Amino acid sequence: ITSNEFCAAVRAEGVTGCGATGWGNLMFRHNLWSIPENLYRVVSYRTAEKIVLDQLCTMNHTWLMLSEEETLKVAEVFEKVMAAYAR
């Protein structure tokens, strides 16, 4: 499934803060990457690109402050959503 589908399903279960946007691109393609291209080597990036562009989900940093009980509830939602897509 795509990160958009996953995050939509998680939100439908009442969990907020899940986003389907990550870094937006592979690190070496960012404008902030200041190393000249001839000083680094990228052999294969297909898997990384698929993850970053299609499968990466980000979580709001406030999730780090959830109680253990709330964290377990979020994990249960993730488990439920992934189980539904595993069929």
C-alpha cells in the first residue's frame, strides 16, 4: 500500500498526526546537499526512492509524549490497518 492509503486508514481509525509526506526526495537530490556530485557515488537508489516517495509515513513529534496506554492504542490501530491490507 502507499503511505497515503496507510495514513488515510489510520486517520479513519481516529489516530491523528500521521502524514504521508516525508523528506520529499532522496537526500542527494535535496537543494541543501552541498557536496559536488563527483565526490559521492550513488550506485542504486530504486529501493530508497520507492520508500521515500511512496511508502514513508511521518508522525507528529508530539507522539513522543503519549502515555504508554495511548502509545499501545496507536500501535493497535497500526496493527489493525496493516492486517487489513495483508489479506
